[in-house]
Amino acid sequence: MADSLIYTAQSPETCWPELGGKAQNLWHLSRQGLPVPDWWVLSTRALELACEPMQEEIQRLLSRLNTQSRLSLEQTSFQLQQLILELEIPAALREELRTALPEEGIFAVRSSALGEDSPLHSFAGQLDTWLCVPRFQLEDKLRQCWAGLFNERLLVYLHERGLDPTRLRLAVVIQRMVESRASGVIFTANPLGDLNELVISAGYGLGEGVVSDQVETDTYRYQRGTQEWEVQLSDKLKQVLPAPGGGTQEAEVPEAQRSKPVLDSAQRITLLALALKAESRYQHCQDLEWAQDAQGNFWLLQARPITTIPRGQRTVFDNSNVVESYPGITTPLTFSYIRGAYEILFRNSVIRMGVPHALVFSKQTVFRNLIGHLQGRVYYNLSHWYAMFRLLPGTEPYIRVWEEMMGIRRREEQTGQPRLEWKEHWREWLGIARKLGKIHRNLDAEMLAFREKFQRVSQAFQAHDLQAMDSHALLETYTNLCSDLLYGWEITVLNDGFAFIFSGLSRKLLEKAGFADSREIFNHLLCGVAGMESVEPVRSVIALAEQVRAEADLHDFLERHGEDPEILTRLRYSRFSEFYTAVETHLAAYGDRSLAELKLESPSLREAPQQLMRWILGYVPGSLTVAELAAREAEIRTQAESRLQRESRLNPLMDMLFRYCLKQARRSINYRESSRLDRARSFGLVRQIFNVLGQKLAEAGALEQPRDIFLLSIEELMAFVYGHGWVPSLKLRVAERRIESVQWYAQQPRERLLTQGPVGLNLIPQRPPEPLEQGSALQGTGCAPGLVTGEALIVTDPAAVTGDLKGKILVAEMTDPGWVFLMISAAGLVVEKGSLLSHTAIIGRELGIPTIVGVSGATRRIQNGQRLSLNGQTGQIQILENGASLPETASV
């Protein structure tokens, strides 16, 4: 076997160095028992043996190659290929071919380069393939396959990827043809980054028509979490079939089949199972070519890893709940603060519950990464939340309650987080229940102590003269404030846990009592709870609106001056002193309760009182008063209690349990709302520090304007002020962040993300775009991510394209692998035909060129010279009017 030049699925693993990428993948598929047509591989040594007499001439020609010169490229490629096409097949190889392969049948002949179809290089469309080759033509196709090593597009591709053509070792796969009824490609993850989505492209006939975009295809998208299919059917007019004398031919699809799905539901499920089995073997997302024969059997023809998805551990991100606190874009300053706060609060909470210190501190990575910052948005890192919960025994039911309360939809993604073996720590677990019970019994006293401590810290902070402090003193004040605020705040986290638990139990008991609308009636039973401090800001604004409603002159004054940033000064020196005093009282108590209040970059009502005036004026036209609001809440609760009394089917013991759980839920929810208002106040204190620090740094010339500070992280500010990091220029860093923020505002990442490996290497899947107006925008399938604005160039004949393509967006009806020459220089590509699996799409992804395919009527609706804005991920193409362009800066 060591001297053999031909290998098969039965060859040992020691043959691997001679197989090349395609054949290695076929060997794996075959060994896993997956259906693969018979195949034979001519090892890399076969080409080396055949080329021995001409090695010096090959090296001489390659040494003269200049890939920047089209003439040099054409001449060198032609001369190298002619050498190979005229070589003599070695006698030893010819004999092995005679004995190994059957005398009858038709075959596919494919190049298989070492490193091809690997995680780093796909070589998609760059190496040659021949289909439906009769037995007597195999030697000719073998020479042509070898000669393909030196075709022009591959020489350019190798140059762009930094690969040396002389070091590329080429094997050849000969595989028995499947005369396909249908064929296509299946991605076990969307190449644009969505690991939850599996994509099938299917057409009639041989796969050549599908991968080269010659035929129309159906697309089937499968969501792993929900197990739902999205089906996109097309009218399939053409198919590629075997030609009588060898090779392939284009044919029409019978009219009765054109509008029917290529794959029915059962066939999709069968193909899905094969693909997932292959993915499990490789432990990575796969791009698989498949075929279905006339008998309905599925075959896997090729496998390659999806090169745009990195390898490694999977991580689940979700912003279903956290987006309420941090809507839209969140600046680096806010994120750096809250990331540290989450770490301290939840680590201390777990310690308070009795989890051993050694175990907690062995999981520091979990606590330091409870939240993520992706494309400017804050996400929960659910993988780490679940890992944190599993430090405690019996948390599975609690996790379900927590997910429901947080609005997180449960999905069974695999995240690579092992479960903790509780048996190793059983003694410690026995004490956790006792500690939780003690905390719950003392909750009133602990929450009172927390509120008193917060008031002391707040009052002490207000005694500081921040304006008199320099940068060092301001950051020292910030550090001390964090220590004073965050250590001890964990009682609010533990109280939230009790709120989740008792709310969940109450709703379960309401369901047991026969209430189908358990969520609604539970919410009604929570109305009118005494001491619910979070309602007080609303009541205060309603009271202010009552004053305005009662005094027409005051109403007119606010209508005229309410949008003036100096409205408080105007009120102070007006004749409406009583109203001014009431507004000042509101701001003193609730000035931090505002829109996006937990984002440091969001101005408080004290900084922007115009928002308060808008709220007040908004309430004036109505008739709602504070008394009516209280009466309304009391009425809702009374009706719910009456209904509970009439309709509950709980026995006395269960009813007693329900009322206890409801009481505890009300208590903890009351505390939760109060602590959330204090949380807003604490952010107000932190905001004051950084507002003054931004002012100081702007005055010193380190920043262009005070609010630029929000585009910097706390770590960067510490490094700049204290000199323990390399931050030479805050202005340069801010400029970089402004560019990033432009991209963030243009992106719309999904609310739930599944990443693999280093998160920064993942393509973040975007939400489906909203329907666009006809005429101003086009929609296709995004294949290679990136945002670009440029001038359209309609290409009908790629050979006729001349001149500088820099900054041009090429628009064409269709493409082929040779377009790699044009793509390298262009800013982007729009094609009427194609799919995610097109060679052009794959190359666009690898070379980082924004590419959109499947854009109906693109060459008709886009005119030469029009400015286009492309989103290569969502597939949106905006036709910009009058030379408009995307914004270059964004404000914070």
C-alpha cells in the first residue's frame, strides 16, 4: 500500500498525506457509514512522478510570473498548462488505473489539493472538475485536471491568499457519477454567521447546474431551536443532465415539475439527518454537496468546513430582557461600568448563598463575562449565566422561571458548558438551603439596612465639590463610590431571586386553581401594592400636570418655553414660583428616572429638563389625577381578588400556600422596584463624575468636547490618567469609535445570537430587513458581509471591462469563477442570479468583498454611475439619490 498511487475508502489513515482536501473529507464520510458514491484517489505522488522530467522548466516559468500583468498571467498559464497536457502518463499509474477502476460507467473527475476544503482555504471554484466522463476518456481528463493547477484564476487566488503554487500538492478524485433526480448543497450553518440556521439549496438534475448558478433552485431554511422550516420556491425552468457522448448538457424541466418543491418534507428531514451526522463527525459546521438518485436515495458527494465560522466553544447571547435597560447603541463607557458591576454583584450573591469561595473564584471567567457588547448592543452571555446558576444545586426549575420572567425564549443550543458535579461538594450544598432560608427570613431588615446605606452614601457624595477636583481625584471618587455602592448591593440580587421564585410559584398555583389566564390575573393581583416606590415618579408628574391644567397662564408659558434648555431658569424667575418649587422637588427625588436611565450617555432630567416638560404637557389634555390613578389600581386589584374568591379550585391547604407565595412575591417585587429606582440614582452619581471628567479633559485639550468621554472605556480613562496603559491620544481613540458607531447604527443584529470560537471572529447575523419601497431599494441574498458605498458599473461582458475598478460596485446578470480578477479590485458585487453557495459568494466571503446575489432585475433597475449603498450581510441595496452617501460621523 505504501507504494500505491491510488487510494480508496478502504485505505488506512496513513494514506492521508497523499489524499488532498476533497479526498480526506470523502474518506471521513465513508468511514462514518454515510452514503458516498464509490471513489478512487490518485495520490499527490502521481503528479510529482509525471512532472519529474519537466520540474526545471516549471520553476523557470513560475519565476517569471507577474500576477499584476494580465499578459504575463495569460502567457505563463498557457505555457505551464501545455507542458502538463503533453506529458506521458507513467506506466505504473496507467496499470493501477486499469486494475482499480471498473470498465463501465461514467465518472466525475475532480482536483483535490492539500489544504483544499480546509478551515483556512476552500479553493471554491478555482480547481477544475469534469462530470459524466466515460471510462476511455479518464486519462485525458486526468491531464486536464493536473493542468488546472496552473489556470489563471487559481494563480491569482493563490497569490491573494499568500500561497506558493510550487508548494501546492494536487491529488485527483475519480468518483462514480450519481445520475441525479435532484441535487444541491446543504450548509449546516448559515455562512453569514447564524449557527442556528441550516440552509439547503436544491435544483433538478446534476449538481453542476446548482453550484454554477445555471439553474433555478429552491431554498429551505431550518431553525434548530424552533425546528421550523422556511421554504422559498422558484419556477425551475432548467436542469443539467448527462450528455449522450460524455459531459453534460442543459435541458428543460418538465412543465409539471417546475413549480413543485424539489424536496418534500420527508426528504428534507432525511437530508437534514445526514448533514447533522456529518457535522457531528467533524465537530464543525459543514458545507455538503448532495445528490438524490431516481430511486430516492441521498448521496453525499463532497464535504468541506464552512470557512467563515471559526472553531471552538459555542456561546449563546440574548438581549430579550437587557435591551429594556440598554436600548439601542450603548457606549463603551457605560458598558465598561456595567460589566464590572455585574461581575461584583453576582459573584458576591453566589458567595452570600454559601457557594465555597474556592469554587466561585475558579469560575472568574464566568462572572467577568456575564454580559457582552456586540455591534454596540448589550447582550446577556447566557452560556455564562447558566454556568453560574449551575454552581447551585437544583437550579434547573429556577432557570426556567428566570427565563420566563426575563422574557428569554428557551432553546436547546449546545454551549459547551459542563454541568457541575454536585456530589463532590455535598457538604457545602447542605448549608446553602439554610443560608437562603436565613436571608429570606431577614429580608425586611436587610433591605432596610441597604436603603439606609444607600442614602448615607448618596448624601456623602453630594457633599463633594466635583468641579474642584482634578482628573486623579475624580477617578478616585469613582473608585470609592463603586466600593461603597456595589459591595452590599447583592441583597437586591438575592431579593430578585425570591421575586422570581415566588412569582413563578404563584402563577403555577393559579394555573392549578383553574385560571387559564394566570399571567394576567397575577399581574392584576399585584396592583395597588402599598409603598411601590417606582410608581411615585409617575404620580409626581401627574401632580405637576394637575397644576398646569388648573392654570391656563402656566400652560401657555410651558407651551412657549418648554423646549428651552434654560426652562428651569425661566421658571425660577417667573411668577410661577409654586410650580417651580414642585418641579425642583420632583427633580431632587426622581431626576434620575428618565429614558434609557442606565446609559451614562443619556442625560438625566436635571441635565435636560425639556423631557420633563414634554411629559407634563402630555398629561395635561387628559383628566387623570393622582387620586384617580390610585383608585384605578385599587379597582383592578379588587376585581382580581373577587374573581379569585369566586373561581379558585384550590383546596384550603393549597389556597393557604398560594396566599403565602403571593404575599412574598408582592414583598419582593415591591423591594425590587424600589431598588431599581435606587439603581437609577446610583447611575446618576456615576454620570455626574464622568460629566465633570469629560469637561476637565476637554478643557485640557485631551478631548474635542466633554461628551466624547462616553466613547471611551473606564479602563482607557484610567490608563490615560494614571499612565498604566498605552493610550497615546484620547482624540484618536474617540475618532476610531465614531467610525465604529456609524457601522453600529447601520447594523441590526438579531436578539439571540449563537457564536462559535472567539466571538470577534464570528459574523453577527442581522435581523431580516423591513420591506423596502419599490424603486428606491433592491433586495437580494447577502453572501459576503460588509457595508460599502460606491458607483455602479453594469457589466455585460467581463472581458471588456478595463480601467480602474477601485470604488466601483459591479452589477451583473450572472458571474463565473473567473470574476475573481474583477472582484479583487472592486468595492462590491451585485448579481441577479446565484445563492449562498455560489463560487462567487464563497470567494467574496474569503476576500472580504461585500457580495449580494439573487437580485431580481438588478441590471435593469440600476444605471451606470448611480451611487449604491450595499449591506453584504442583509442583502439590502439602497439606490442613493443625488450622490447621497452614508453618514460619516455619529453623535453620542
